[in-house]
Amino acid sequence: MSFKRSYNGIPAAELKDFLEEKYLRFNNPSFIECDPISIPHRFSSSADREIAGFLVATIAWGRRDLILRSSNKLMSAMGNSPHEFIVSASENELDSFSGFVHRTFNGGDCKTFMRGLKKIYKSYNTMEDIILEGMNESGSLREGLSHFRKVFFSVAHEKRSEKHFADIMSGAAGKRLFMFLRWMVRDDNRGVDFGIWKRINTSELFIPLDLHSGNTARKLGLLKRKQNDFKAVEELTSVLRHFDPVDPVKYDFALFGLGVNDEF
């Protein structure tokens, strides 16, 4: 990249070094304990980690301690065998989730998501397969995720459940969805992300954008757009690709860590 430009008066080379330092600081196993990613880390099989990761990412908003509490309840109700439960659960067994609530994600939403996953695992070995199927024509990860969402909601469901699976084709930032993809795709041997999926390149990923990371990015001059939507995600990811074209979303650790832990 060209390091001639600056961001809010900070030379690009200097800012890159700063982000690299924070990425290394926050991307380590000590980060896991209080983060939602600790839930899929409890499992050893890729299938369990994939399903646990998707469900936990789906409800990952609000206070982290409450996210962990709800996630633990969810895993416990699935017998701590998420893949086995999803592929074999009967409708009667799904009814046991009718009382599950995490903020606006209720029991009906929970059962819809389990039915959607069950449908997918009847035809695909992994969620990566269905995303790649959607990418075949355009090569676009965005199109792949749109295809994933369409198949997922081909089961009978209430319209309200759709808000819990970001529609990035309609402009949603998709923070939780892109966080899940970061978990599944990135593999830097630092003990946090899993790197289970090998056919989607880290260079194709988009930054998980939320209030904390968005505010930090704006303060650093990395993001101009004021609204946290998909256009902002594209803008910020494009800038971060200048710093690291192979693995731009590694800077999620830096931006989120600075926003939450350093009160940047």
C-alpha cells in the first residue's frame, strides 16, 4: 500500500503499526473467557463449533455476561451436543425451547433457527457449503450470504424471526453475521478464531461493525460514513484492506478492543 496519506493527521504507516500492536494485544486466549466465542470453544468437533458459533453469534448483542448466560442455557438445553441435537431433534424436542428469551430473540425465533439449521444439514455438510453455492455465480461473499439466508428461511416461520439474520443485501451492517464468519474463516494460530472453513479466503471477509468499533474507526479517521450500515462496512473494510489485503478483518480485534477495553 501507499503510506503517503494520513488519517486524522496520523501517517498511514504509523496508524498501521498502532493497529498491529492492538491486534496482537487483544487477539490472544485471554480474550476468550469473557467473549461469546468462549461458548464454541467448549467443543472439540468442527460441527459443534460451527452450530454453537452460529447460534451464539445470533444472540450476541447487549451485555456480554448476559449473552454468555443465555448461550449457556441454549447449549445446555441442546444436551451440550449442538450438531447431534440439530440433526435429530423432533418437533416435540424443539417445543422445549418455547420459553427461551434473549432480549428480542424469543422461543419462536429459537425454534425457527433450529428448523432452518436442520434443513441445511439435511442437504449440506457445513454452512460453508451453502455460502459457496451462492458465491458460484458472482464470486461475491455478499451473494453467498444472501443465498444462505434464503435457504435458511425456506422453512415455515414468522416474519419477525427474519430480523435476527441480517439481510445485508438490503443494507444491514450484519455485525453478528460477519463476526461468525471471522470465527469460522480466520486461522492465525493465535488461539481465538477457529479457521474451520478453508474455502473462503480471509481477504473476502468484511469487518464486523458495531457501535464500539465504528466509533473507534471514526476517531482514527478510518471511517467517514456516520451510519453503521453495509456501506460503512464496505468503506471501513476497504481501508483496512490497504493495511492488510490478505487479512483485513484481523483489525476487528484492535477496533473492538480499543472501544470496549481501552474506552478509546
